[in-house]
Amino acid sequence: MTDSAHGDGSQSALFAGDDPILNSDDDLLNRSRLAVAIADEVQEMNADRGAVVAITGKWGTGKTSLLNLTANILQEQETIQVIEFNPWFFSGTDQLIRFFFDEMTRQLRSERSGKKRLKDATANIAEKFSKYSTSLSPVKFIPVAGQILDVAQKTAEGVSQALTASIHEQRIEISEALTKLDGRIVVLIDDIDRLTRQEIRDLFRLVRLNGSFPNVVYLLCFDRSVVESALGEEGLNGAAYLEKIVKTSVEVPPAADEALASVLRTGMLTALSDVPLTASDENRFPDVFWQVVRPLFHTVRDVKRFLSSLTLTVRSAADEVALPDLVALEAIRVMRPPAHDLIAQNVRALTAVYGWQTETRNQAVLAADAEVVTTLQAELPDDTGRALIRYIFPAAQVHTENVWHGNDSLQAWRRDRRVAHATVLKYYLHRELPSGAAPSSQVDSIVYAAGDDEAFRNALAAVPDHHLEDALDRFLSHVDTIDSSRIPPVVVALLELLPRFSEESSGMLDVGRDYTALRPSKKLMQRVEPANADLVARTIYQATKSPYARLRFLSLVGKQQHSEGQIITPELETELRANLQEYLKSAPADALRTERELLRTVVQAIDCDTESGELAIASADSSEVTARLLETALSPSRSNTLGSVVVNSEDRLAWEPLISVYGGESRLTSAVEQLKESLEGQEIGPRLQRAITAFDLYSTGWRPSEF
């Protein structure tokens, strides 16, 4: 994702976490002009009896950044000595007084921060502040740490009484020295609203006590509501008390919608600069940004918090999750954690699609899901909740706009890596793909390589077997993008994958793993112009070597019950089926001994007769082919008791089809006995061993109660 708006790298301040900006180069909201006005006011205002200026605003509005900009301007003036006082370094009234004047003394004496024009004067004032601090903090005169507390307290009280008479005189001396100062001292105090209530009260008592020193201006930074609340305790009116102390105040203006949107967009462009956008992402991003993401942000601090986490999220999830969705969910996680928690806890409610038929809907589930969606929307501002459903979780529109989605939508959402699909949403939440799910990079490699024969085969070969089903299932939604001239080689390569799928059933609902390779093949053939269908089909058939793959291909393009229509002409189908039949009848054992679904292929391609006494295929008398026929006749029958999760499995043999291939049970028995003899002393594979065991049971006359 690229854009020229961030090419100069000027937005690096956005990625400094929660840190305020330090100079005007990082001023994203044009606050420099306001900083100049504040600095001018500090320099020109009447400070004969001191002055207190406040920069106020809610947390995150940029008070400290504005203070920094103002301080930079003041520090450039030869007639201004800036003192930075950090109130977080003290605890308790006594420590506050000592620390404040000690810090004043130290910074006024500093060679690094001192101004040449004010050097002599401020050195003199520093000495007076040092003496004044000592007078106000008699406990410092206790010479040895660890004195017994009551003795220390009495000693301190005695020293304090001795010095009380001189405190007033010292204040007069300090005031006279400050009056002669050819400039002024500006004391910066930030983060007042982050102190405890007692510390806030102590600090403002200090400012009130010393705020009348001439040519000393206090520039304070705080959230007015927090400070007024703290000052309002002990029977005081906090607002009135604050008004007596603060002479001038300026409220940090809220960021303009356009400015904040620009800052957010620019920061996102920087964070996502290395992430490619798909066409689908580009189409959705404007709506997601303006209707879901933008309403969640109110301050630059909000933006910074979001951006600091977005870069990490992009690194860990952008390969599997569409960028608009990733940005939206991360914005909700940072800015609206309760809403994000609801999303994490209700994946099904946000991603499930339902059939149109009323009888297939569970009304109780629908009602519960609708309540979840309503609660989620209530956690988000204004229309953001409705936009979240529309653009991020469209399946949930069934609850908000009575819009229903089906399996076609699910396929599209999975293809586009949208969290509208449960698998993608779970990956975002857990950063882990479910078992068998292929990484998107594998799917992409297949799609991108479809234009070249060798590259396409290599891309398919690089996908591990345990990822192949999912990869092809997702490849299905991309086949419309394949050039029509590439249909024959792509279909041939897909048919070549069939031997890689396990013949073992994966469960009670397994419809055959190789279906994931056949579906895109069928969809590709449906794109062929009818006038060219026979030529394309013949090309694919001749390039396909496996009899099983040829049979399945003919089933896709020929006349089949419940099909969407025949793709090739009946004449070509008849010709090719006859060709397949003749090949199987005379094929050598070496060509069939490893053939996938051999029994099914023979029975469907050849009109076998259980009583003919003749072999349907010549190589059936080979022990290797017999073994393969037995293995492909084996299938498990699964069942479970009502209310139980335990699945019971029992092996079955396609007994009648087996007999038909051998022309009778006696010839089948002879072939199996010959097979057993050939296997003596050899290690037998588990599937073949199960098939032989099942054969022995069937040969005794046993048959399953339900077959």
C-alpha cells in the first residue's frame, strides 16, 4: 500500500508511541501558530506581581506538545530563562517546597541553559532562592540520617522558629532582585492532572504562595476538570480557587475532522507501505476507513496508540487477513476493547450464513445472534456499528437489514481473506491456521502460476498433501481469472493431483477428497465455448494418463444425472468411454496396480457380469491388481449412538462389484488365495491387511445387517 503523501518520512512522530512532539517539524495539527501566540503573551503580559498561564485540555488533546512548542520559542529568547519543573519527582508538601526551590536554583546556575544576558542577575537570584529554600525546609539542617524521629522533629521546629523572622525579609530581597531582572523567568509545569489529589492541592498552594514574585511566569499544563475536582475538596470551590491563581488560560483546540483524518490516513499509509493491496481491498478501503475506522478517533494520541500496534499486527497477520478488515478490527481493539471482546466471543454469530428455507433456520439461534449484533453495535459510536456489519461482517446483515448470504458469498470472502469468513476471523484472533488450512501464500502461488505449465505444476507440487484440499477449495474462486487458452493444461494438471488424495474416508460426512480438484476442473470446462468443447475435452482426455482421472473427467463433462448440462457432445462421450473401456480390458498389471479407485473405475467403465465366469479386465489375474481391487473395495461404515460423541467404525467390502469384475465368487476366491500365497513372508500394508480380513469374513457368508 503506497502513497506519495508519506514519501518524505515527515510523519515519524506518529510512531513515537504516546510521546508528545518536541519541535515544529512534527507538528501535524498546525499548533505552531498557537504556540507563537502563547509565547508572545508570556513575554508581553504584565508580570510585575508574577503571572500564571494555563494550557488546558483533556488527556490526549496535545497539551504537552503545545507546551513543548511554546517552550522552544521561549528558549530562543535572550530575555527569557526557562525553568522546567517536573512535579512527579516529589511526594509530600515538605519535599515539594525543597525540590521546587532547589530545582530553581540549579537551573538558574546552569551553564548549559543559562542566558548570557541574564547570567549575573540569575546567579544572584539563584543564591537568594537557595537561602530561601533552606529557610523553608529546616529539616535539612538535621546533620545525620537516622536520628530518632521525635528528636529530629523538635530540632526542625527549633530551627524553623529561629528563621521565621527572616523569611519575609528574604522574600523582599528576592522580589527586589527579580524586579531588576531585564527579562523574566518562565516556569513550566506539566502533567499536573496525573498527580494524586493531594499532590495537586500541594502544587497549587506552592504556586499561589510564590506566584506573586515579579517577572516570574508559571506556565501550567493540566486537564481543568481533574484539577478543579481535586481543588474542590475540603469545602473549597475548585473552580473559584483555580480562577484566583490562574491569570490567563488557553484551551487546546480539538483537532479538526479534516486534519485528524489526514493524520490518521497518512500514518496508516506509512505503516502499511510495504503491504500490497488487492483490487478487492482497494474497492473496500474507502468505506471501511471513513465509516468504520475514522469515527473511532478523536485525538492524535488515539492515532499514535493505534499506529504503534498496527505495524505489529500487520507483520503477524497481513498475509492471511485482508488489509481493510485488519485495520478495522485493530482500530476497534485499541479504541473500543469491549466491542473487540464481543467479536472474539461471538465468531459464529458474525460469520454464519443460513439457508433461505424457513424450516432450516433455528429461530432460537437466530434470536441469540441478533442480540449479540445489537450489543456489539451499541458499543460503537453513532452509525459505526451498522457500518461494521455492512463492510466487515456482512453475514450478520441478516439481523440488521434482512440481507441473506449463501455459500457463494462464503467462497468469495475466503478468497479475499475477509474476516466475514470464520476461518479468517479465527486466524486474526488466534494467529494460527486450523489444521489442514493452507497459508494464503500457497494459494496465491497457484493462482499466479496458472499461466505457465511448468510453473503451475511446480506450484501445486510445493503444496503439502495435508494443505492440498484447502488450497484447491480456495483456488476454485479464482478460476474465472484464468485465460481461456490455459484451460486444457490447467485441467490436466488438476486431474494429475488425484493420486495425492488419501482414499481413506475422513469422517461420516466425507464426500471424497478428490472433489476439490474436480470442482475447479468442472468450472473451467463450463467456461469453454460450446463450439470448442469437444476439441478441448479430447485434448484433456488424451493428455490424462490415469484411467480413474479419465473416468472422473468424463463424468464432469458428459451426461450425468442431476448435472447442470452436458458440456461435450454425446458422440464424443460415447467414443471416449469406449476408448477407456478397451484400455482397461487390456491394460497390463503394471499400469493398474497402483491406480486410484481401481474397482470403481472398472465397474463404472465396463459392463461387468457376476455370472459370466470371465475376468472383466485381463490383468485381474495378477496378484498385484487383485490386491489393488481389494484395497479399493474397502470402505469403513461409521455410526454412533444417539446422544453419544463416540463414532463406531466397521470395515465393509464392495462385495458384489468385486465378484462382477472376476465373473463369479469362485474365481474371486481363487485370485485372493493366490494373492495370499504371494504375500507370505512379506510385510503387508494396513489397508490391504484390513481388506483381506474383511474378505475372509465375507467369504464365510457373513454380510452386514445394513449394506
